[in-house]
Amino acid sequence: MKNNRKLSSEQADALLKTLKTRFEKNINRHKGLDWDKIQSKLEANPDKFWSLNEMEVTEGEPDVIDYDKKNDEYIFFDCSPESPKRRSLCYDYQAWEARKANKPENNVIDKALEMGIELLSEDQYRQLQQLGKFDLKTSSWIKTPANIRELGGAIFCDRRYNIVFTYHNGADSYYAARGFRGCLKV
């Protein structure tokens, strides 16, 4: 499957144009960052284009939200207003396997891995919410601590009443209005 993880030069150019337009339109998300440096970094890491494109085609609207000086990495998050169109997924394979009936198509952890991205942590989700108002009608699974997962649960977040809430659910649950947001480091 990894062999198919390459975009054509036309696809990469179109994605760069989309990302640049989004960057310029949402400058409040990345004050002090320089698009030319981001583009150079992307061009030096063409393997990341495929993952960014996966975020884009699932309507995640990836955008640069930070720069990690220590690791020299630009950080992209899904910045779509509502949870991206990767929904109706239970939390992980174990939860998916445990379902006896009405299994969803996939699970969040495997889907993120397949896309080459990471699930947002609770801290990252809250960081995203500092940049705008996201998930006003939907919710997003987030990385679940092992102690919660071991007991059969998983956590998700949303924004209601101008507050970011963290909730729990059985990891095997899935809803049409719950997806997940990803993070990609370049």
C-alpha cells in the first residue's frame, strides 16, 4: 500500500496552491510563520504530500498551526469547521472487533495510521479551539489515555456554549456526527 502513497506533480502543485490559499486566508492561525519556508519544507519532504492530500480529500482542510523549533517541524491540523468526513468510526480495532453487530466500516486509529497522521491529543484539540470555533455541531475522537481505554472507554471533544467539552463513550460506539481530527508534522 505504501507504494501508492505518492502524488503526481500536478496533484502536488494543486495541493500546494490550496494550502497556500488557506494559509493566506487564515493568517491568525499561524502568526509569524512564512509560507515560503513552509513550502520549502514540504518540497523537501514529498512523502508528506500524500498524507496532507488524504486530510484534504476527507474535507479536513489541513492548515499550519504551529512550528516546533526544537524538532524543526511545521505542524498541520485538520481545521475544517466541523469534524472531517471520516465519521461513523469506532475508536480502535479492539473496539471494532468486539462489536457483534452493525460494525462500522473502520476505526479511528487504523484510519489515521492508514492516512499517515496522528489523532489530536486533548491538549492539541484545545490548542485548535484557541484558533477559532470548531465542532459546533459535530464531535471528534481524540487520543485516549491507556487507563481509560483499558476499561473499554474512549474520549472525544466538541465545542458547545463557547466551552470545549471532553466526554467519554464506549470505544465501540460510533456516530454519524463524530469523526476525528488529525495532526501531521513536516
